[in-house]
Amino acid sequence: MRIFDRSRVRTAALALVAAAALVGGAAATAPAATAPAPAKKGPTSVAYVEVNSESMLNVGKYTLANGGGNVFDVAVIFAANINYDTTKKSAYLYFNDNVRRVLDNAQTQIRPLQAKGIKVMLSVLGNHQGAGFANFPSQAAATGFAKQLSDAVAKYGLDGIDFDDEYAEYGNNGTGQPNSSSFVYLVSALRANMPGKLISLYNIGPAASSLSYGGVNISSKFNYAWNPYYGTWGVPGIALPKSGLSPAAIDFASTSASTAASLAKRTVSGGYGVYLTYNLDGSDRHSYVSSFTQPLYGSDAVYTP
């Protein structure tokens, strides 16, 4: 299988652990009271942003020439980490310097997007330390990590959490191998903690294969799930309606405009409700973006610096 290597920009300088961060920093406030962009008809467009090198504000710079709606409906901060404390022998939520900068400056980095009607989610990713979503040693440990996630969403005024089960390197630091219960416990607890927020699944890793345990299937607890292989088409194997699935996935840095257009056309013709993009940078990419907004929404894209 082809897996795009997304690790090249994930190794920023170390910062304080997230547990300490939850003591101070930016408090959640409501988005600025400005009118959101006009509504549009068509699939939900998602943009992952590598905040180690790019600004979240890039997501809000694209609108549709016809009607003025936002091109992107969901912006994903990429990425926080699930780390492992070898002393306490437990997982904890970790923000590197660049993720922390975005969160601590939510008023200027997150609220402007939300004021336009764009949802802002936090992606959480393994960090080579053995901790992952699929190997909590107990239900209590899983629910404890779920609380760290929901506390961060509440503190920073975010719209949800995205799970990306890559780079955990299960077994490192004496951690356990994946089990069938952990992700079910984790997602169940997170959904209970934040019933009105978004939860999405980057459909990869042991967690994505462990959606049912003890008679509980967590598929319906997700809002979205998407194909993790950029430049390809693949329907996620999760029991969500088509409106919550993105079989299409593109990378701005490596997917051609013709492939982006083809995948967008297939999204519409197949009746799917989500179109996933990754690696949006600060360049004016309206011509490329138009390659998929035309089939998705019948409109070119406009870039406003």
C-alpha cells in the first residue's frame, strides 16, 4: 500500500506536555460576531494544515466565485500527539511548539475562521513512543485520555477531534500491542463528553480496524471518515452514511490538478459528502483549487490574501 510520508514536518522542538498546558494559556471564547460566508451546496471540503510550517488562516482565504461561499468547511490543525509518560506509564496529550502557538493564539488563528463559518478541529497523531489509541491498558485509561481531548476542545474553543493512528510504534517503551477494546472505550467516552462536537477518523492503523467491542459499534459516533492515501480513491470501511465519507483524498504538494478534478467528479457522481485535502500552504493556489471546486460546486475559486 502507498502511504504518503507525513513525518517530515512533524518533529518540531519539544514543548511542555499538554497536561501542564491545560493549566494556563488561551481560554475559549466565542467566535467574533461577524457574518459567516454564504452557504453553498455540495460536499463538505476539509483542509489539513501542517502548522509546523503553515498558517491556519490560509484556509479562510478561498471563496467561491459564484455566491461567495467558503471553499473549505473544515480546517484541521495538524497535529497534536498522543505521547507516553514512562514514569507514570500513561498516555498524555502533547502539543509541540507550533501547535501550542496556534492554540494559545486562538483569537487570531482560530476565531477568524470560525467567524466565517469554518469549523476548526484538532488532529491527534502517534509520536513513536508506543502510546496509541488502540493500546490503553484499561477502560479507565482510555476514558482519562478522552477527558484530556475534550478538555482541550473546551479550553481552546475548538469544534472537534480528528484521530490519526499513525506513528504510534506500539510496543515502544514497554507499551502493549493493539487490543480490540481501547478505541471503542476512547471514542465512546469522547462522544459522551462532547455530544455536540465533531469527531473524525483518518481511516488508518489498528484503531480504524477496531470499531466494535462488547456489542458496541462506534461507527455512528463519528461525523466523518476519510481515505488516508493521497491521490487515490478508497471508500472508508466504516458504517457511516455517504454524507460523512470522503473516498477522495488529495495532497496539494503531490496530487495533480487533473487527479484532483477527477476525484471531485467521482465524489459528486458517487453521492459522497466529503472531499479531503492535505497540506494547504500560503501560496495563491486558486487555479488548482478551482480544478476541484468546479466539479464539486460548479464554481471557480477566488483567493483573497
